[in-house]
Amino acid sequence: MIGTWSSHRLRLLRELQLRGTIAAVASALNYSASTVSQQLAKLESEIGTPLLRADGRRVRLTPAGETVAAHAARVLALEEEARGALELTAPGPSTVRVAAMQTAAMALVPPALARIEAEHPHVRVEMVLLPPEQGLFELEAGSLDVVVAEQYVGRTRPHRPGMERTLLGRDPIDLVVAQDSAIRSLADARESAWVVEPEGTQARAWVLEQCRAAGFEPDVRFEAADLVAHVRLIASGRAVGFVPGLAFDGDDAPVRRISLPSAAHREVFLAFRSSSREVPAVTAVRGALAAAFADARHRDDEAADGAR
């Protein structure tokens, strides 16, 4: 095991540990599968021990491969910390990659970008719209720097080694009905058609729990990840649903918001790698998103008072 280990190839091994297949690694990093395989073979040669074993048409990490991949995560984290330290002493153009769920992309990202442009013009922000489940995975894999995510009461998301969170605050969730609806409570909505988010999301599971606790199974007729579509459908009088406050930012749809007795809410948080905690550009983006959330909550509190 004498010789230099390529940090680039170590990253490929770590990616394989997280993503499970060479094809997935190649797709994520815009390489060909053959290139990834060749680079991993070279890493095996550098280290001097088998890191992969065939398993049918796939490959899996050997025990040695798992050990090296775990250490690779630490090497990559140290590199990121070093880049952050250099940025502190010699600031320059930086790119921060952000993933945001839909409501955050609408309500938080635009004002956060305005703040970054005014206060940190050397920081370039790239954003992708992703559900929290996918965004948090890509954060751990290293393809993202900051993720705006959510979690519901009783459904906290797993904490992963090397990942940190900053709570932005609570985003109230109301039962939302058409403006002229006769519904005044959750119990009144037991015979209504419902619009919910897709299967497998925390939001959908939470909605089902609320309805079941109220003594009924919701008649789910509409499914959409787009919460703007939820609001529009509800405004038409063809459905009811639970909608978080951030979804209403700047939206004057003709709906009425009904607060639940339990003061329902979701927690909105920022996730980032521990190794980027002191990176100036990442810190600036986190601060801008936090300020945007505080402003959005203030606006929503005022708007909600007029929609109840």
C-alpha cells in the first residue's frame, strides 16, 4: 500500500458507496461507465488491494473498499475545510450549489439572491429544485452545498455523519378551502375531495395522519408535487387540502385558510456539510436564506390574518 492515492479516484469510490452502481456514479458526474470503472481499477492498483467484487452484473465494495470509502469521506471533508480556510485569507469568486423544495424556491431563493448580489457579488449561486429526500442525499454525496428542506412533527429526518442543520423556523400549515366554501373545520371536510402530495413524501403521510386522527379517511382524488397547483385546484372549489404558509408567498388566490386547534406546522431547515461550516460563500448563502425566511414568515402572518 505504498504510493500516492488519487483524491479524485477516492471520490469515485465514495460515490459508489453512496449511489450503489457504477452507472449511477457515471450519470451523477457526467462520466462514461467505462471511465469510472477504469479509474476505480487504477485506485485498486494504487492501494494494492481489491476494493470491488463482482455481484452478478453489478459490483460491490469489499470490506477493504468499505474501509477506504469511509476514509475517503474524511479526506474529501478535509479538502473542503482547507478550501474554506484559503477563501478566508484570499477571497475570490465562489460557487455555492443550493437545492430547494418548491415553496422555498418561490418564497426564499429570489430575495436571498438579491441579498447575495448586493452584499457578496463574488458569490455565484446555482439552484436546483429538488424534494428534500433527494436534496439531502445529493448533499451527502457532495454535489450540493446547501439544502432547504422540511420535516413534520413526529417525522424527523435521519441525521447523517458529517451533515449539520440550522433550523430556520416553523411554517404553519392550514386546512385550505375555496373562499365561498361552507367548511369551517377539518371534520367538515370528511366528504370532500382532497389534493395531496405524491406517495412516499412526508407531507402526504402527515396529511393522512391528521385526517385519520379526525376520524376519517380522506378521499384523495388529486395528487401533485406542485403546491401552487394545490392552491389553484382548491380555489376552484374542486378540492381541499393542507397547505404550508410559504406556498402563499405573493399568491392572492381566492381561498380561505382554517387553522387547526393543534397549531399544525412543519419545520424548515438548512442542511450543509460540517466541512463547509466556515466556508465564507456557504455562510453567506445560509445567512441570506435565513433572512429571507424571516421576512417571508412576517409577510405570511399578515396575509393569513386576512384569509381566515
